[in-house]
Amino acid sequence: MTNLSGQGLVDFSLWSSFYLTHYVKYLIFMIFDIKFFLDKGLVMSAGRTPAAKNYMFIQ
């Protein structure tokens, strides 16, 4: 019984650490993607919408 529970604990810790690293990596990539998308989106919308054009013109 002790061997089985120990093995299970090791498996769980390995799995959780694996999952956590992947989750953190995914979060970082998501943040970078959102930042990149926002930058691109702002640039794109600035070129399209008249309000943004006026704002850019005033600036």
C-alpha cells in the first residue's frame, strides 16, 4: 500500500509540475499574443476609423 501511494504521489507531483509549466508558458504566450494583437489592432483601426484618423491628425 505504501509503495502504491508513494508512486501515486510521485506521478501526481510530476503531472502537476508538467501541467503548471505548460500553463505558465501558455499564459505568457497568451499575454504576448494579446499585446501583439492589441498593438496590431490599434494600428489597423487607427488607419481605418475616421475618429482615430482625426485623433492621429490632431496629435
